[in-house]
Amino acid sequence: MGQYKNADAQRIRSTGGAVRVTLDTKVGQGNDGTSLPCLGCYVQAAIANTSVVYMNIDVAASADLGIELGKQIDGNSTAACQPLWIPIDDVSSLYFYSEDADAVIDILYFKGGS
């Protein structure tokens, strides 16, 4: 018997990776629109962004459509905000918008496997 007998099967898998999205034209899509299947991902706006980043699923985000990702605006300017867990099956289904034309979003995704 291995040390993982009766281990929680709902744990996050140990395979995956990270992608970075840069909003060169104020809009962007996860993995630059190329399909990237996953079990879910963490999404976080970069510390250096100067404007709010909005995120939507399957439809382009805008200042009026989507949710705001956390942004560090007070206190410790070198501290990152809490990443947001998104239980989604494809990173490319995420859409972003920001008035900051160089906004950066980091995505840490998890794939199947153990």
C-alpha cells in the first residue's frame, strides 16, 4: 500500500503551467486565444498594472461587462492581491479588458494527472 491510500481525490493535480496575457490593445484572451484545456486556474492581475482589469468568460470583457480582478492600490505597493480561482475547462475561455494598454494578467492552470 502506498502512502496515498484513502487520499482526497479532489486535490489539485500536480501538472499544469502558467501563461501571461498582456493587453497590448486594452483587450486580451487567455493563452492568446489558443485552446489550453485545464481543470481550473488561478488568475491574478500583475502588481504593476495602473488600471483595473475586468474579466469575463466566453464573451469579450469591457468596463461594463465582467468582474474586476483585485488590484493593489493602498498600503504595500509590492504586495500582490489574492489570486482568483476559476473552475474552468479551457484557459482560452477567459477574456480581459483594461484601460491600461499594457496591463498584465498571470494565469496558473492545472491539468489532469497526479
